[in-house]
Amino acid sequence: MPSAETTPARVHEPDPVRPTREDEVAAAGSELIGGPIGRHALLGTSWWTPVRVIALVAVGMFALGLVQKVPCYDGGWFFGASSQYTHACYSDIPHLYQGRGFADGLVPYFDRLPGDMDYLEYPVLTGVFMEVAAWLTPGSGSIQHQEQWYWFVNAGMLMVCAAVIAVCVTRTHRRRPWDGLLVALAPAFALTATINWDLLAVALTAAAMFMWSRGRAVAFGVLLGLATAAKLYPVLLLGPLFVLCWRAGKWREFFQAAGGAVVAWLVVNLPVMLFAFKGWSKFYTFSHDRGVDFGSFWLIWVQNSSHPPTTGFVNNAALVLVAGCFLAIGALTLAAPRRPRFAQLAFLVVAAFILTNKVYSPQYVLWLIPLAALARPKWRDFLIWQACEVAYFLGIWMYLAYTTSGDAHKGLPTHGYQWAIALHLLGTLYLCAVVVRDILMPERDVVRRSGDDDPSGGVLDGAEDVFVLGAAARPPQHAAHAAAPQVDWGRPEPQPYQDRSL
């Protein structure tokens, strides 16, 4: 063992960022639990680490979301056409237990279903998740009793996914663990967590982001491939990663990630593709053929037009719009004065996909919440967006209550629902605009203002650029003569809450 004299001193690691030191809303909110921790507090000596606190908060909020569904669990899912909407507690889970053949022991993708939907319309890994929950559901008693148990079993499995998401977000940015509270306390997260099975894909995507932040490209790819096998949207993250690796010259890591994603996706999908292709392809044909649906700006157009666009036109137009958005994000990545952070671009591409899509279901907000917490960890902006999403969550159920209550028309009429759609679209656009501003003006980015470069970027963190376009090729005038590489441009700003931190 080397002696103390010959061992180099350990480089001092920067202290964790404390939210009440840099965020006014966090500082004000901390008053509910006694106020910010003082400067002389002994941190790191308690069992209550940020990861454990945030995981427990996430589970607690998830449990509150389950309580919110109690009126439906006791009867709203089974009695009365509009009760599940007036109580805003609708969930697909109990309805699909019998509707997709799980109550009858049918095998997803292999066995044809009776009724209009001939095969399960979900990706394979989500179908496996649903089938496992069906295996754990008692098969005795009335069908209502079985559906209640099926929802309860799924809720338990989805709670594990919620905890995984919170932990992964907390650990992705090493110096910013408390940003995970944005996920744990997000009201839209609790309200929409058990509408559908989206949390499985979100958990795998959050785990993939965590692995990339630790420089494990293959593990990132495998997890992203599994996430794509559960829901289509995670594959979009390979787009911004490609452009970032292009700018930084990190081709080896990108191809490792892409290769891992392809292999993992094939391992899950190939057996079903080979032996039950028609059932396997149902998700893709259903997504293509379904008409304009809830939450999208296309629905506002359809409901206010005497000659609404056809499904084919909407498919093509949405494809053009999202492709244009992706090209714009790619150009922004290569031309920005400082290479954007991976989380920023991941949020933008998923948001662009949702905003231009022909359906924006209320649970799609789950896709964005972990990415938003990493891309723009600012409580004010996050809560503005969440308020819009909560308003939409209430709006869609009140609208469905209106359409299912017959002549009574109890709920929100069509024009009111259209305003709710516009509000949640504008909320998402607002957060996108703030993220784009942070990319163009990196000194406004709260993550970089704290002294970091790209803590979720893995091999991209601190890397120098090898290919840039436009303004990025000309460093800002005040940084042109700096001795450090361009990636270190910018400096932390003094914070107004330095003497009272958490």
C-alpha cells in the first residue's frame, strides 16, 4: 500500500447543487417543511439520502393517485356511462382485462380476439407486462372482482416503475439529485400513472438515460431497445444522440448504443414477428389507421370544419411536420454556440413528436416529465407546464362526461374542451421555448450556470467539438481569447440564496 506521502491528494469534487440556493420557488416551498437547511447543517450523515427521500415521495404521490381512482374502483368503471368521467378516474386497465382476452386466457398476438379489435394493439413488451399481471390476477369470483384485482396488480407493478423513474432521474445528474423531486411531486404524474401502461416504457427510458450519463453506451442501447419494445417513442432519442455524437466525434459510442438498441428490440420482437406476424403488426397498423383523436390540434380542426381532413392526409401532414421539427432540432444542435445537453434535445424531440401527432392522450405527459426534469430543472417553468396538464386532465374527462350524459349534458361542451386542448399544447410549447432559449443562451441554463457541462451526456460531458455549423464555429467575443476549450465557456452566476441552502 502506498504511503500518504506518495499518494496524490484527492481532487476536490464540487458540492451538490442545493435547489433552495438557486431556485426561488424551491426556497419558498421548503418553508412547508421547516425552511431551507442552514449553512452549518451536517449533510451526508443521515440515512435520509436524496435518493431514498425522493423514491419515498414518488411512491407516496403514486399512492395518492391510486386514492384518486377510488370512486371508479368501487363502481365507476362498472356502473353508469359517465360516472368514471365525472370523477376523473378513468383507466384503460380494468376495461381491457376482458376486452383483450386476458379474462379468457387468450395469448396476446397469437389468439384472435372477438369483437372489433382482432388482436392486442400494444407493443410486445407492454403485452408481456399485461399478461404477467393477468397471471397474478385471481381467476375466481365475478368478472368485476377480477377486473378490480387486475387493476390493483397492475398498479403495484406500475408503482415499481414509478420508483425506478424517480431514482434514475435523481442519479442521472450527479450534482443535482434534488431535481428528482420534480418527477416525484409532479401532479400530472400521479393523476395519469394508472390510465395505461406507459410507465413501463418511461422507466426503461429513464434507466437508459442514467446509463448513458455513466458512459455505458451498450447498456443505454439495450435499455432503450427494450423501452422501444414497450412503446415507440423511446427510439426517437437516437436522433439527437446521433447529432450530438457527430458534433463531438463520438461515433464509437453512438454505434454501440444503436447496436444495443437494435439487438434488444429484435430479441423481444423477433419471436412474435416470426410466429404471429399479424398479431405483432396490429400495433403498427392500428397506429396508422386510427383517426384523429383526443388532445391533438388536429381534433380542433376536425371539430370546426365542414370538410375535415382525412386520416391519410393527417398521417402525411403529421409526418412532414415532425420531420421538419427534427431537422430544425438537428440544425440547432450543430449551430448552437455551445453543444446542447442530451436531456434538452431528448425532451425537444419527444415533445415535437407528441405536439404534431394526431393523438395526445393525457398519459403522454408521462413521457415528458422525466426528460423535462433533466432538461429544465426550474420549478417555476415546470409548475406552469404541470398546471396546464392538470387542467387538460380535468378537461378531457369533463368533455367525455358531457358527451356520455345524454340530454343532461353534464360536463364540458366541445368548445370548452378545445380550449383545454389549446392550453395543454401551449404549456408544452412554452417549456420547449424555454429549453430552446437555454440552448441558444447557455448562460441561462440552470444546469450549466451551476458549473456543469452536460451531466447526462456521458462521454459528451466536457468533450470538445469536432464539427459545428454557422455561429458555433465562431465563439462568442467574450470567450474568443479564453484559454479553456469552448465547452467550458460561461461561468456560474452568483445566487441570491447562498446563505440559506438545502
